[in-house]
Amino acid sequence: MATIASGALVNLEELVPSSQHFKHGISLRVTGKLQDYDVETAVAVIVDRNASLKVDTQHLNINLRIGSTFQFIGELLLEPDNEAILKARVGRNMDGMDLNLYRQSLQLLRDFQAGR
């Protein structure tokens, strides 16, 4: 039986070609505000600060609302032009979460893990 990897916590700004997380098939957990959603293709676009990411939501049963904050866990797929899309297996609404505080706590977690 295949093991499903947990999603590594990453900020959207970290998903650049030079990042250790910018690999085809890597399991990620990303959070951002829903900017756009195409019903026909089930592709959403989430944004955080100046970064954005396409998310394939075709396997999710979730109500997507433009402007709401969502968190997705899935596998990163890299297209031939090096454009990334997350094939989501889990998605949840995170409205009410303070994104600045979330980013700070993520940094503290990384600092703690690096100090081990």
C-alpha cells in the first residue's frame, strides 16, 4: 500500500524555481486568499502577498468563495513551461485566520526545528 506524504508547510512566496519545495510531485500545504476560480476547469488561483498559485480542485467537495482564505494540501505538478499547479487532495476554508500571525508562527516553527 502506498504511503501518502504529509504536506510540507510553505508560503506561496517560497514557490520559486530555486526553492527546495519547487519539485514535481512534492506534497505541500499552502494557504492564501482565493482570487479566481474557473468552474469549467475546477482551477482556483490563490494569492498571498505578491505570490500566486494555481490549484486543481477537481477532486474536492468544497464551496469556494472569492476573497475567502483557503488552505490546500496536495501534490505540486510542474508544467513544461515551469508553471506550477497544486493538485489538491484536501481543502478547507480558513476565514478568520490572521495570515500575518500564521506566517510568523510558521517562521518560529522553522527556527525551532532548525535548532534541534
